[in-house]
Amino acid sequence: MSLLPPPPAKLLDLGCGTGWTSCFFARRGYEVTGQDISEDMICYANLNKDKEELDNLHFIAGDYEGMDFSCEFNCAVFFDSLHHSLNEEDAIRMVYKALKPGGICVTSEPGLGHEVNPGTIDAVRKYNVIERDMPPEKIIHAGKKAGFTIFKVYPHALQLNALVYDRQLGHVGPPQRRSLKRLLRTKILNRLAPILGIAQSCFDTHDNGVLVEIHNIMANKQYNGITVMVK
Ligand SMILES: C[S@@+](CC[C@H](N)C(=O)[O-])C[C@H]1O[C@@H](n2cnc3c(N)ncnc32)[C@H](O)[C@@H]1O
């Protein structure tokens, strides 16, 4: 939430699905437009809106690659939805147009390696959906082409959450000292891993402490993370 302009800003929630994020933003005080390509999802989203009795929120069905907003919103969010696009450049160009000057686009998407994940391959086979890697690098490339000027990448909250809470207690202690050689080896392997399609966790040596894990997450931010772009 701290990456967004403060409420009551006008917020566009793209690929909102059943609208839980839209309701969340509306409860926080934003003027929310939730949008999804699926009419069924929009029906569920409206049911959720009614249940929560929110009036600073409305939903529309449509394709985020073909929207026609112009300088209307202070911020736009893709939460786990841009990686389903046919062409992310079209979607981001549309968002750029939809934002007011100084407007912010925040994306939280699966990064490099998503396409080759067995769960993803299974979903594509079962549900005939588009699933693509959507790392910050790709999003920023599209953002630059669209006209965005300022770019920042942050670790996913889930990565940090896993780091702090999913560790066995023994690993959440003071970080141990690590030789430069080992640090460099992990850094190089972690950079190569996504290119080679290998799980980066293979190279996370759990006995090296939380600090090194944070270092790894930050070092890989072009491959995975939350992207913020300013118009
Ligand atoms: C994984 S779901 C995420 C939904 C929601 N953001 C959430 O976090 O629960 C992806 C959503 O993106 C929507 N979507 C996919 N392609 C889209 C497009 N071109 N335009 C708008 N929505 C799209 C799908 O219908 C689906 O509801």
C-alpha cells in the first residue's frame, strides 16, 4: 500500500478477478475501478462488492490490452494478471494513457521461471490460459516504450514473508559471516539460474543467514519483484 498515492486517489485494478483486491483498496478509501476480461469474474466481483456494502467501487468487463481511458487515474495495479496478457506492451501503453501525469503503475507478477513451473504447465493444459514469465525487466522495457520515466523494483512481500516466517527457527538468527568467494559464487549462480531455468533455491544455502537471503532477493530483482513505474 505504501507504494501507492494516498487515498482517496482514483485507482484502476486491472485483471481484478473476483475483486478481492478492489474491495481491499476501496475499504482503504480509494475510488476504485476494477476491471476484468471475464464477465463471470465481474459477476462475482459485484456480489463481493454488494456483500461489503462499498459504494466507492465499480467493476467493468473488458480487455486491459484494449481499454480506452484517458488521464483519469492516479494509480493502476496489475496484481497477478499482466502475465496472462497476449502482449504486455499493449497493456502497459493503455495504462500509461489511463494515468494522469505523475500517475503510478504497480505490478506484482510472477517472474522468470514461471512458464517452466510444472504447476503452470498443468494450468495451461487444463484451462487453456496464457501464462508467461513477467519479470520486472520485461515490464520496465514496456514501460519505457510507453513513456514512463521513473522505475523501481521491490521484493515480493511473499518472498520476505517466507524469509522471515517460513524458515525453521534455527535459520532466523544473526547472519553468519560468509567468505567473499562463497558470496560471489551464490550471486553468480543465482543470476545464471533463471536463465538456465533452474530453481534459484538450489543455491540458497540455508545456513548462511537471513542477510545473505535478502542480498540474493535484491540481486535478482530484475528477474522477480514488484515493479513501480511513474508517468
Ligand atoms: C490469476 S487471476 C488474478 C485475479 C486477481 N487480480 C487476484 O489477485 O485474485 C488473473 C485475472 O486476469 C484476468 N485477465 C486475463 N487476461 C486479461 C485481459 N487481457 N484483460 C483483463 N483481464 C484479464 C483473468 O480473467 C483473471 O481474472
